[in-house]
Amino acid sequence: MKRGACDGQSAYVAHRIDGAVLATLREYLAKIKSTPKDIALEKRYKSEISEYRRKQSKIEKEIELSDIKYKLANQQNAMGKIDFYYSQFRTWADEFDNSTMEQKKMIACQLIREVKVGRGYEIEIIFDLNYEQFLSL
């Protein structure tokens, strides 16, 4: 992890940061728990297919149909990954509150790419790209 220029505090109380990070994780995991799998997958699938169909009509004159079919096949493969991510995120959401602190940190490491702490305990949490994409459903 790179260190950035720092003009603020050099030491922070870990339990305050852990508490803020855990609270934010609970909020995001609650979103996963409240989204039924079928709805999440269907919404994502329709969005992706709609986008590829829009692209298909735009570039149909420029490329051959076989190339478009190849891209759609790859997109369907990607949809399988969404199912994997949903299952993984849902498992973490279900287990998070009953986990030990070490398990919570493991879940946090999978979901969070970076935590920035600024002056006055201003906390910025940057989530992993896969998780951010999943939440944008």
C-alpha cells in the first residue's frame, strides 16, 4: 500500500476506525441480504443484454455477425460470474455479525481495497471493483 502525503495526525485509535469500517460493511452487506438472487441476476442480465444489443445495432455495419455472437457468448459467461459473486457476498452478509473479529477482517479484506483515514477520523472506504459493480445493480 502506498503512503500518500500526510499533513494530519500520524496515529489513530484502531477501534474507532474498525467500528466505522464495520458499520459501513454492515450497511453494504444489508443491501445484498435485501436483494433476492433472482431479481439481482435478472436485473443485471437485462441491463447487460440491453447494452450489448444497443452496441450490436450501432456497429452491425462495421463488423460481421459472428463477432457479435462471440461477444454475446462471452457476456453470458460473465453472467455466470455474477451468480458466483452473489453467492459469495450473500454468505458473507449472513455470517458477518456472528463472525469473530478475525473472520470480519478476512471478509473486509475481500470487499475493501483501501481505507483512508484523514484528519479528525474522516474515513474513506474504497471497495473492490467487483463488489462496487455488484452494488450498482
